[in-house]
Amino acid sequence: MTRATARAHPNIALVKYWGKRDEAQMLPAAGSMSMTLDAFATTTTVEVDGTLTEDAFSLGGAEQTGVALDRTTRFLDVVRSLAGDGRRARVRSHNEAPTAAGLASSASGFAALALAAAAAYGLDLDERALSRLARRGSGSATRSVIPGYAVWHAGTDDASSYAEGIEAPDLRLVIVTVDGSPKSVSSRRAMRLTAATSPFYEAWVSSTEQSLTEMVRACADGDVPRIGALTESHALRMHAVIATSTPPVRYLAPRSIEVFDAAVRLREAGVTAWATADAGPNVCVLTTPAEAEAVAAAVAEHGEVRIVGPGPGAHLLAEHLPEP
Ligand code: DP6
């Protein structure tokens, strides 16, 4: 096949990834765990074309240049070397979520690109190999290959750093979009800064391994309050270590903090509600399917709300994207 289309969804980490031990291989400093969502998909078509002298990449119909094209080409280089096929490709991608608004679209983007490119270049990869390949594009994409809940094992080399599915209770996330504009500092840059300058970075890495062990146990036990408590404290730790970088980086806005406070008040009222946030101001409130509507209504004053749940892993589509 020289042309293939794949679809993948973003994920929200309940135990966060923040920092790499190896930039070239994209190995994380610690493991992480996430829910792949059932919303905000990226659909990507890759067409291998021997007549092209350079790769081409369009996003939402707009031709990309500079960093975005560069990252795509570097990723395709990995696929080309695996396939032993040097031909260039045309990549057309469409995001259902606003790019860089903190909804982890690099995760869905590289998970979809990994699968579409692997198929277009004729590689037959199992889930683990696909997860490892997606990792080369963006760390969080490692987990978006997997449906539902995924643990990304940090590993010590390319072969041992991959994500796999785990069993966990059926949960919902209420996404509160307090600010839809692109983030000020990319996660890649900011995590580099944290690793290089925060005096608390080592404690962050070692405590993340501990949180992940506890999270995996809580998921196996179906212990929702424990999953929630670990989720919220781990997110706050991540934002704390980010804030101790030099120069400091702060992603949470005053309105984000209000949502964290609202989750505390909901819990005091006996409702399941635990907050988390990635590298941006938008907040997700973890709750149960039965309580999701009530939680969404309670936090709607802070921003646009959307209830999401566990979704599918990266998959190939039979149909192709229409020509732009
Ligand atoms: C805060 O995966 O976007 O969302 O690996 O450099 O591409 P790169 O970074 P990226 O970082 C995600 C950071 C996070 C936490 C998480 O998803 O675990």
C-alpha cells in the first residue's frame, strides 16, 4: 500500500510524563499512565510519492512549513529507515481539537501519523511496535496508540519503552476549556528547561515512579477515590516542578485554579471529582459516568465543558480524506 489513512485520539495522563532521559530516542525519565479519549480525533492520510523531492504536510488544509514540517519529516525519516524506502510522502492531517490548546493534539497527531505512515510504507507493526514508533514523534503519542487506559513503561532503550493497556474502572473526564488559545511555551521546551534547571527535578522523577506503581495498583483494585487522589496530587506536583524551572514556567491560570477549588468543594459535598491539567490552562475533572453530568453543570461557570470517556486506540480507516 502506498497510501493509508489512520485515526487516533488524544489522551489525558493521570500520572504525567514530564522529562526525558534520552532526547534522541525519546525515552522518558519515568513511566506514566493515561486515558485515551473518545473525542478530538486526528485523522491523517499518508501517501508515498516517488516524484516528491521533499515531504509535504498540510494540517486542516493549511500547508505547513518550518518546525511543523520539520518534525513530520524527521518522523518520516524514522519510518523510511525501518522500511528501507527513501521515497518522500504527502501527509494530510485534520484535528478535531484546536491545535496546541492543551488537548494533547501532538499525541493524537503522531499516533495517527505513525499508523498511517507505517501502513503506507508497508510496515506491519504490532501494537507494541507501533507504540514505540509513535514515541519517536511525541512522548505522549506512545499512549494514544492504546485504547482506554495505558501505562507507558519508561524502559531503558528503544525496545523497552512502550505503552500497553491496563484494566481500570470506567471513568469520565469533564474537560473545562478555560482558555482555547495556543500555549505560551511548548511542552518539549518547558520539560527540557525543568530537567535542566529545577532543583526538585530528581524528586519529581523518583516520586513519579512511586505514583505510577500506586496508580496501577489502584486501577487493578477498582479504587476510584485512590485513582482520583493520585491523579490530582500528581498533576499539582507536575505544575509545581514546572514552576521551579529557571526561568519559571506557569501554565495554570487563575481560572484553572478555580476549577481545582471547585473539585475540592464537590468532594466535600460527596461527589467524585478530582482535577488534573496538562501543559496549559485547561482543566479536566475526573469523575464517574453516573456523576459526570452533575460535575459538568457544577464547573460550567469556569469555561466550556465537554464530557469525554475512554476511547479507541489508533486504527486504520478504509476511506481516505477528501482532497483539500
Ligand atoms: C503535560 O508528549 O507533548 O501532556 O514528548 O516532547 O512531544 P514531547 O512532549 P509531549 O508532552 C506531554 C506532557 C503532558 C503530560 C503527559 O501527557 O503525560
